Amino acid sequence: MERLPALDLADRAREWDVVPMQGVPALPMPRHVLEAVRETAARVLPRQSRGWPELRRVLANHLGDSFGLAVDPERELLVTHGAQHGMSVVLRALLSPGDEVLVPAPTYFFEGMVRMAGARPVYVPGRAEDGWAVDVDALRRATIPATRAILLCNPNNPTGYTPSKDELSAILTLAAERGLLVLSDESYARYVHSGLGYTPQQALRDVWPELVTVTSLSKNYAFTQWRVGYVHAPAHLLDRVHRAFEWDAINVGDVPQAAACAVITGPQHWLDGAFSTFRHRRDLLCDAIDKAGFPVARPDSGIFAFPDFSDLKASSRALERLLLAHGLTALAGDAFHGPPHHARLLYGGTDADLTEVGRRLAALRR
């Protein structure tokens, strides 16, 4: 198998003098999280393969308070080693060899996970002029008897597209018509800066209940070093995912789960400062891209923009090398099964760094 594209690019970028940019906030853990970790590290606790009951209750309460979801923590939640791990287990638990999965594109790196499950991804492209919205009619045309699921990234990485409640309902209605699972990676829920906002697909179970959501605490709580996420699904689906998870990892460690409980229930002010700057940073980067003369659909969510670099007459890995040579780390669009002359630029940097990115884009354009 090929390497995960973002990790491969990060390794290549170390050979260049690039403007530093982060994909998620990198923050030291606050005192209340460290205290929870210290206390738990001194204890011996029984193994819980679905995850700590306390953490699952905390997650259920969070989903209820934040989105009005009624969640059974005992039967509908499974703690995993992050969203990537959760989605990989979900796909292997619920798909069979020969199944096809419809994947609106550009999108996150699901390719390897789908193929490891023995299934085949079928990418259904969106268009920049539509803000990279999911083309439901194209999804319908792509459905064949072998189609088993639709796989979403909501909010989307790399485009920042965030479906409205009506758009999401249209996707689930199609799934109901064709009897398809809808699997959704919703790791960027906290990163919505503008537009109509984020709607969790689980809020639309009345439209279609065969829904599986994976989420990452890494993104929403600056929690990358702990690798904690969870799967949220109806009990009959989660039971199958749980069995596959036990064969895959047995359980998630107690110390990361203690940290997760503390980070969700504790004060949020240490995070609010970082998250409140994302819209400002997005505007700095997108204004710079516009000024340099490259088309870009301004994203409503995420921490990345996806401009069109067609005028540079380079695409794919050649485009990445050209940008690296100018100190810009950007992953070309074909890594996301999108147009190869587009590239994802991050805006997780300081104002000074983003200003420097704009200067280099203008120089590259000239």
C-alpha cells in the first residue's frame, strides 16, 4: 500500500525551509487534565473493551448538551484510538469483499481503509463553483446493486464544505431509498467559522437510522498526543463494530480515557482562544490567495483552504514540489481524489506566518 499522503508530505517537507503551519492546535494540557492523568496512572483498573463507562456517559452528555442528541452510552458508543482507527474498524466490521462505497470527493484519506475492508471506493466529484457541495444526483446515478454505503467527511477535509441540514437530509433520503449505510467522519465539528453551521448526521435518524459516526478528540480538544476518539451508532450496528474492535485493539488505555474525561468536562477557556482565531486566520490566508490571483472557494469550516493552482501549469507531485521549493507545504488535490491542480494549504499559523505565505504566493504567481 502507499503511505498516508499527509504523512508522506510532512516527511518530504523536512528537507525544505517551509513556513510552519499546523493542522490542529498544539497546546500543552491544562492542570486539570494532568491531575486526572496522574491520579489514573497510579491505579489498576478493570479492562473495559467498549471504553470507560464514565467516559461514555460524559460523551453522551456532551452530545445531548451540544446537539440535542439522545444517546444510550451503554449501547451506542465505543471508545477508539482516534477517528482514523474508529473508521477503519467500522469499515471492516460492516462491509464485505466486493461491496462498493460511494465517497463524495475531494475528501479525506479513506482509500486505504476501504480497500483493507475488501471493498471498493467509488469517488463522486463535487465542483469548486458549487462550493464543493455533495452532488446527490451524481450519488444516485453512481448507485449499483453492489453499493453498500455512502462515506462522508462532515465538515469536509480538505474543502471546508459543511452540508446544511437540508443537504444532509437529501443524502440520507437517498440512502433510505437504496438501503445504504451512511458512514461519517465528523472530526471537525468544532471548526465551523461561518455558513449555516454543523449538523451531526445522528440528528436525522428520523430520516434514516442506519448511520455510523466516528469522531476524534484530537481535533476538537487539541488532543493529538492521546489518540482518543469514538464511534456512535445504533446498538445493532455498534455491536458488530465492537466485536471487530476487540479483535483489533481489545481496549483503549485507561490514562488516555482519564484525560479525555477531564478535557471534555473541565474548563474550556484554554481552548476557546485558539478556536476563536480560526476564522480570522482563514480570512488572512484566503485574502492572500485572492490577492495572488488564485481562485479559492472560501471554506466555512476546518483549518485549510483548497485553491486552484492551474495557472502554475503543474499538478500532483510536481505541484507539491514547486510549492515546497517556495517554502509552502501543500498537498495536491489528487491525494484527496480531487483535481490534481488544486492543493490544500493549512492556516494553523501565526499572523506573521500567514502574511509570509501570502508574500510567497504572490512571488510564485509573478
